[in-house]
Amino acid sequence: MIPYAIRNLVWHLAACLGVCWAVGRFSSEGPVYAGFMAAFLGSAYLLAGWLAYLKSIGTDLVSKLKGRQPPEVPYFHRKQKTRRPLLRLGRKIHTIDDDLAETVNDQAGGIPPDRRHKIDAACYAVVGLMLLVLSLL
């Protein structure tokens, strides 16, 4: 969990510093525009941190604004999930387990999604504050 947070923090900070350096190097005003870019990226990362925190407590604001529903089982698989015994009254109904939560946890290194969102929120907030402080220099 700690290596994931440090890797996430270093990766985002390096990308932002690279963008600020490129803006400072190739713009006409140099450090002034680099400071503006650092302030913009810092505020964007603070917003991303807030949205990740809201997602970690169960309020996914981005998907609500997009109007998306959580992924469901397709209709043709739903028919197979619950089989109705028509004339075979003695048989049990077998349900098919098609939950993909285990595969999502395996892809993220075994970190549960709610904890991963909290780590992402903290990393985004730290990167945002560091960029805002950098923009003042």
C-alpha cells in the first residue's frame, strides 16, 4: 500500500514538473507562464483529490454527472443466471457467480477500491499543494 502511494505521488509530481518545465522553457515569458501552469495544475489536482475522496465514501460525482449506471450483467447472461425449473420440481436452482470484484482487486495489487481511492485522494491533494506552493516561488 505504501509503495503504491509513493509511486503514485512521484509519478504525478514528475509529470507535472515536466509540464511546468516545458512551459517555462518554450514560452515567451518563461518563469511567469510556468508559475501560472503550476498554479493551474495544483488547483486541478486539488479538485481531482476532492473527487477521489468523494468516490471513496460512495459518492461518485463524475458518473452521476455523466448519467452512467453501474455496470450490470448483460441481458443474455441474466437469463442464464436464474434458471426456472419448469417441470423438474426436485432440482435445485444453480446460480452463476459472475462477480468481477476479485479480478479488479488482483489488477490493483490487492488493494481494495475504497482504500485505493483514499490513497489517490491523499496523493492528489499532496501534489496539488506542492504545486501551489511552487507557483508562489
